[in-house]
Amino acid sequence: VFCEQREGKLMNTDFELISEGRKLADERGSKLVGILLGGEGIENSAKELGGYGADKVIVCADRNLEVYTTDAYSKVLCDVVMEKKPEVLLIGASNIGRDLGPRVAARLHTGLTADATHLDIDMDRYIQFLKESSTIDLEKIKFNMEDTNLKMTRPAFGGNLMATIICPDHRPQMSTVRPGVMEKAQYQEGRKGEVVKLNVSFKEGEIRTKVLEIVKSLKETVSLTDA
């Protein structure tokens, strides 16, 4: 799970994705790892993710990662993915996630399902989801119960139908997930995930844009996502 931060603060979507990722990891019998990019000291925020289910959090801290830029974040995220080779990579469908996800998927030569609202690996759970939320005649469909692909469901055709997408031939299976649609688990006080810091370096010319200044036009706003 890519864990987004702004000004050193974790976003609420991170906890939703870690909670959902925990379910998927349990279905698959694998580990759940968060990846957090930011400036120096960002590892202090990483500890909170363990309480929501992360087995490990990989932290990449560098002054070039303090503020989001497409080049810096996609380079570091792709490097980590190539080294660790995860089966699944989940990214929140925020402004940053919608920019980062396609760039990373293209570099990794894999598929990306945008704006997913439901995720399943276990076939029994997926069929149960279809029973509860679709009008499909399931008696006429022969399912491969051994299928371990990530089933990524999202609205299509302007929300008039739901499409389930799989990525059978390439890894990682990638999806951006809409904020607010996954249920955030209860924080477990005693649960701690391992925090691992990775060294980051950039060659000259790899980051082609520079953030000179951030101007906030409104001091106090209410997030429509959280409202």
C-alpha cells in the first residue's frame, strides 16, 4: 500500500487502504507492507500504520520527497517495487494518487484499475459479493475457484454498471481506490509493524520539476470526502 502524506501527516485514505489490504493479505496468506515517502523524520508517522494492520512499513526519506513531485515519487516507488516484487500495489485515488498510479504502472509495464470501489482475492467472497450486489444469474457461470487474481470492481459507463477487472499476466496488480469506500479498521493499540528505512538517491536530471512555493488560499476548509 502506498501511504500518502502531506506536510508530514498521514491521510485518512492510508488507514482505509491498510485495513482493506490486511483482509486481502489474509486471504492470500501473504504480508501487508506500507510504503511511505517523505522528508526527514517521516518515519515517526509510520508507526501508526502498524496499529491498522501493516506487518511492515518501508520508509523512504529524502529532502526531494518532502513535497510531492511526479518524477521523484514515481522513481522511488518503482525502485522499491522492482526490488520487493509485490503481488498487489494499492494507491488512494486522491489528486496525488491519480497522477502517480498511471505513471508507475506504465514504467512497470503492468495494468492499473482506476477508482476501484471493491476488492477481492478469495473466490467464495467474490461470489458472495456478486450475490449481494449484482443481478447476474450466477447459476449460468462457471467460476474458477482456484483463481487468485485480485478482482477489482469499479463503476463503468458513467456509473450505470459495475465492471470487475483482473490483471492475470503482469505484476504487480495495481489499483487506485476511491477515498471513503473502504472501511477503516479499529486501531489496535498493542499492534506494531516493523519500520524499515531505505536509502534514496537521485541522479542529476531525474527530477525535472521543482516546487518553489506552496500558497494556501483558504486557511480552514472542510474535506468533502470526509464530511
